[in-house]
Amino acid sequence: MPEPLLRLDSVSRRFGGLQALDGVSFEVGRGEVLGLIGPNGAGKTTLVNVICGVHRASAGRVLFEGRDITALKPFRTARSGLARTFQIVQPFPELTVTDNVAAAASFSRGLGVREARLAALEQLEFVGLAEHGQRPAATLTLAMRKRLELAKALAMQPRLLFLDEVNAGLNSAEVEQAMALIRRIAGSGVTIVLIEHLMKVVMSVCSRIVVLQQGALIAEGSPAEIVADARVVEAYLGKKYAQAAGSAAS
């Protein structure tokens, strides 16, 4: 595996009587695209919230570039080089597309208005929204709003980017476009953790996969290893998918 950029050391999170995360440990290599999968309620988004400082870990440590960031608040983790997209995309609807991205750049990097807008235009060009910069965000299609969410995250100049269900609600053509964009982001040097239910996407763009079930890590490995893992097949994939994926890989 590449040099670790992020390391989780026995991370747990409890909400009252609910053990949402239970001793999760794994590493994310610098420059890799890691898939994070599991059933609904497995703890995937909770884990990202703990890493990014939205929730405080009940136990364990989060290390980013060798630094303990377990206790940092979200704006501190963002300025440390972590960024994320959200499963439910909620831009500032009345602001223009450009101003949405500029706000993210200004917040995370402390840029002035001119510099933030220049950073926004650069990322809108990257995600294919440059010609829509002056439109109110509320007028965008779902696929465009997803790209806007990506541009906002990229404007923060992350070294590690969490993508939470970026393909949810997209049609097959839009998913293909999104996969191409994810590959371009990875190609630019950004490390990616991809939370995704579409196994077509996970198997196509991820070099390694981590699987959660009921807050615990039950498997990690290459896509081929994951589809052959009996625990993952039973907990998440199902035998029919695993058999089909195995046939396609052989």
C-alpha cells in the first residue's frame, strides 16, 4: 500500500446506548482511491463525521499525515487538508454557482473575494460547470448540483477528499461521467475515500475496499478479494452479485 495519509486507530463512537462505530482501524494510502461500503446503517457516514470533526470519537485516534486530529473541529480539519461532499446536496440556492464555490474557498483558505472567485472559476472549469457560473444554484439539475458540490470541495485544496454517495439519483450516463471525473480528481493527486452503494462504481475506480457492518470493520482488500469474502457476501453483496462479479473478473 502507498504511504499512509490517514490512519484510524481503534475508532469508536457511541450515541447513548447505540454503538455506531466499534473499534475501526485501517489506513488510507497517499494517492489511492479507497472504497468504503456496507449496508445502510453500517456507520459509513458516521465514520466520516468522526474523521472530519463533526462528531468526537468516543475512543481511539484519527491521524492525518502523522498528526493526531481526533479532537479538531470541522473548520480545523478542513484547513488541515480534508474535504468532503454530502449525500444530500444543499448549495446556497440563491447564490450563483460561482459564489457557492468562492464561499467554500474563502472559508477554508482565508482568501479574499477576488482570489476566492478565481479559485472558484478554476474548479468550475475542472468539473465542467464554467458556463453555468452566473446561474443561481437553485436552477441546476441534480447532476449539476453534484458537480457543484465537488467543485466546492476541490476549491478547499484538499489532500484527502471524502465522496459520500456522489452517484445517488443519477442515471447511467451521468454515473459514467461522474466516474470519469473521479478518476480525473485522483489523477490530479488527491487521495479519495469513496462511500458508494453502486458496486459498478466501486469495482471500477477503487484499488482497495473497506467494508463496515454494524459499526465494525469486517473486511478490507482489493475488489477481487472483497467479492470473494464470505462475510461481505452474506452481509452486503449477496451471492448472485458476487458470482457475477467473480465471473466478470475471471
